[in-house]
Amino acid sequence: MSDRTPYAQQVLAGQSIETPSWAFGNSGTRFKVFAQQGVPRDPYEKLADAAQVHKYTGAAGSVALHIPWDRVEDYGDLARHAAALGVRIGTINSNTFQDDDYMLGSVCHPDAKIRRKAADHLLECVDIMDATGSDTLKLWFADGTNYPGQDSIAGRQDRLADVLAEVYERLGDDQRLLLEYKLFEPSFYTTDVPDWGTAYAHCLKLGPKAQVVIDTGHHAPGVNIEFIVAFLLREGKLGGFDFNSRFYADDDLMVGAADPFQLFRILHELALRDALLPASGIAYMLDQCHNIEPKIPGQIRSIMNVQEATAKALLVDHDALAAAQRAGDVLGANAVLMDAYNTDVRPLVAEVRTGQGLAADPLAAYAASGYAEEIKAARVGGSQAGWGA
Ligand code: PSV
Ligand code: MN
Ligand code: MN
């Protein structure tokens, strides 16, 4: 047992990772959606499934909504339903990419009428935050262009800034917005918020209630994401993460599946600055689609992957690391990191769970519960999660 084990266990016990409502519905690629039996038929059932993930991991107490996929008559009622299930509503995710009107963009569209429609949707999302008690609006825009000359690159930035400013003004004192960037897709020539620099510049101009969210699947191959983490954290502009894995582009696979070492490196930067607990204000979220694997176990596995990478990051001996760095001991410093990364932390994380009265193996406990069979029998005609995620 390393000296840091008790500290690691204490942090792990307080860690919270938000699940996305859209991970529980059917999803797929543009080629095919493979429907699964027992998927939720409405937002209420999505919350029930999300509550299962929390029940077996103890670490997934909040659930992100996506509007309009999760539109309901009474959001207060939905929030009460969540509370009765032992979870709460987390971030509200907007959707300005699904309507025919948005073919040329939403908040950056050349037509003011379409920009108005998009802005009104974002304002509606803030109303939903008020009704659900959510404090975070997460904005991802599919806006961009496909061909050189199609639209003014700078003009689109002006339009984006105008809408963001309007939404920012509408935020309550305890609310904030997170701006998400993505390199490309669905646009293939320019994307209006393609990278962290663009998101950061807009957030800086907006003010303290605007921060950047890093979706780990939204970078060019080879980008050093932990550098972005360290930079934004230092500037107080890191608002949260959408965790997922990518092999090629925006693949939305389970976090830690493609590159657990990268996940460790990211979490190490956060551990260095004591930013792993909810008090840091950083929203840790999953943004994944389970196209071929069962959804609730897919989410449970993802939470476990984040917990294991977090445990390894927490085991890094910061004093030894700093000493090696000061001494210019390149190999020694690297070895401190690798020692932690190469530790089998599964027993340590299992102990955290049993300490919380949970089963050591959440996947086995969920499988034994019979919930999967129950929902298969009870739910017919599950919902389509909608594209993306
Ligand atoms: C599209 O890439 C996307 O995956 C973004 O990451 C958003 O966070 C998500 O969809 C939900 O709108
Ligand atoms: Mn995302
Ligand atoms: Mn994405």
C-alpha cells in the first residue's frame, strides 16, 4: 500500500461523474441504429436507468438532459422524479443541429431569423435550468461551412459572440455556461467553435460564468489533451469534461477504452491541482453512445474506467515528482508517473465501494439484480436517443 492510498480512497469516495440521458436510448451511426430491447421510452425511464448506474457505482449521482430529446411537460416534476430515484438533474445540453432550419448553421446562420430561433432555444434551456435546479448549460454548436467562400468566417464569429452574450446575460447568479469545441463534423471546411482556443476566447470575453468544456473525442489525432487541461485549469476556465474514447474521429466509445494512458495523464493534471472533487466546480461527465453494447453496463464500465484512471493519478507521488523535476532527473520524474500508472488499482477501488456499502464488482451486482430482464419485459418500443452524443 502506497502512502497515498488513504488519500486516494478518500477522493474516490467523493468523486462524481455525470451520465448522459442519451446514452440510455437507442443510438447508432448514420448507417444503422441497432435497437435494443428494454431501452427507455421517455425521459423518466432514462433517469430510472441512470439511477441504476449510480446505485451500483455510487459515483454517478447526476444526469445530463438533452433538449428537445428530453422534453417533458413539467420539468419540476422530472426533477422530483430524479430525486426520488436518488439522482439529480445535471447539465442541460442544447440542441441546435437537428432542424431543417439549421442546414447552414444555428447561432452563426446568415439569416437573423434562424439565429433568433436558435437563441430562443438556448434561452429556453436556461428556463429549464431554473425549473430543474440545474446550474450548468452546455453548448455545442454544429455550425460551420463546407466550402471556401460559403460564408464569412469572421462574420460567423461575430454572430456567435452576439448570441452567446445574450444567453450569458440571461444566466442567474449561480448558473454558468460551458462552451464545447469540436474540430470538425458535421461541417467539413470550417467549424465555428473548432478548438479550445476559440472556445476560450469567447468565454474570456463573456466573463466568469463562461467556461470551456473538453470533449476528449473532439481533437485531431495526436493532440496533447493534458496540455489543454493544464492550461485551462490554470486560467480558471476549465468548466468540465465530456469523457469518451475515439480511435478515428468523434467515435463516442467508452472512456478509457481507446487510450487509458491518456485518461490517466489528463486526470494527473487535475490531481496535481486538487481538482477531482465536485468542490472544484469542474463537471465530470460522460458523453458516449452505446451502439452495440448494452447501455447500463456500458455506463457502469465507463464509470469504473474513470475511477481506475483517477486512482492511478491519485497515487502519483507529488513530492517525489517535484524533487525529480527540480533535479532535472528526466527518467526519475517519468518513472514516478509510470509507477503510479502501472499499479493495479482494482483492489483499491473495490475497497472504496465496499466501504460505501456497495458491491465490490458493480457489473456483476447489476447483472445479478435482474433489472435488465425486468425492463426488457416491461418496456416495449424504446426511444431513439437522437443522433450524436
Ligand atoms: C456531437 O459531437 C456531440 O457529441 C457533442 O459532443 C455534444 O456534447 C453531444 O453531441 C450532445 O449534443
Ligand atoms: Mn460532447
Ligand atoms: Mn461528440
